[in-house]
Amino acid sequence: MGRSQETFNKKDVKNKKEKKRKEKEKKRLARKENEKKSSLDDMIAYVDENGMITSTPPDPNKKKDVNLEDIEIGIPNRDSAQSLDPIRKGIVSFFNESKGYGFIRDSETKESVFVHANNLLEDIKEGNVVSFEVEMGQKGPIAIQVKLFK
């Protein structure tokens, strides 16, 4: 009596593939039966006055009229920076005497301002309280007219 050419493992793999194919076909048919026709109204979304997406249309009673002249486009002017006192006070956070530059921590805005030895009126060291004026340089704000605060 001859042996079958298919081993048990081959039969098992073949049966699993067939079972998986049948399950996939059943799922596809079930999806097709349950599929309902979607209309455009189901796909429309609205944005309310708070910027949230909703499915209900906006209330026309809440509509506001806006003048075109009232709309500002762009970055607002920095009037608050201009109103600051031109002579500021700060603490020298870092200063390298051999290279002749350092940084001053502004006491009001808490930002670092670059200082060069050419802009010093008096010698300064780290930790000194100084008064200075801020000017825009090539790479950002720089301190000029730097002197010890008394």
C-alpha cells in the first residue's frame, strides 16, 4: 500500500488557509449587507463660535457682524517694549575678561543681553549690578553705556 504524498502538516496548513479564506468572504458579505448609502448631509461638519467641530448647524441668532477695518492681519506692534525705561538695571551673569564679552540678566524682563568690552564705561565682573541701555545689534539685543549701578 502506497503512502499519500501529502503529509499531515501540509493538510493542516491547507485546511487553515481555506478556513481563513471562507471567514474573510463571510466578513466581506456581511459588510456589504450592512452598508447603508451615505448622503452628503451625513458628511457635513460645522464649526461653532468656540471653534469646536459639531454636527449641528450654527444658530443664526448668535451671528455677529464684523467690520473689515476691525480685522488686524499680522503681528501686533511691540508698544510694551518701547514703553520700557531706556536705562535698565541688571546683574552680570557671565563675563570673560580675556575675550572681552559677557551677558547681563535684565532684572525686569529676565532676558540675557549681550555686552562687549567696547560698550563698557567701567570695569565689571560677574555678579555686579549694572545699569545699561539696550540696542538691537546684528544678532539680537546688545547692552551699551554699561556702568556699575550705585
